[in-house]
Amino acid sequence: MFFDDHNPPHFHARYGKDNVAIEISSLRVLEGQISPRALGLAVEWASQHEAELLANWDRAKNSQPIRKIPPLA
């Protein structure tokens, strides 16, 4: 997440040189692309951490530090 990012609430995932922005509530790709396998892992992770992602979005919008979210187990 970036502190000055645009709506809707989303996060960025990177895999190698590829980058994608994924909307938190719908888990749809807003821009960019990554491999289908990497996208599947990012979506699975995000579905397990929606509340934490939204809380971090609010923190970032209020110029507060975001909290680390555990990786996919």
C-alpha cells in the first residue's frame, strides 16, 4: 500500500518484474498483471486478511504506519 494512493481500497502485489493492484473488497485486478499462479496466491492471502488490509488502508490514508500482515501459511 502507498500512503497517497487512490480509491478504491486496494493493495499491490509483485512477482518478479510483474506488478498488480487488487481491490480489497472484490479481489478483482484493477491494473497490471502477474502470473495466474501468483495471482491465485495473492487472492487467497487477501481473502484471509480482508479486515487487516482494510485497517491498513485506513491507517495509510491517515498517514499512520501500516501493520505487517502474516504471509500465506
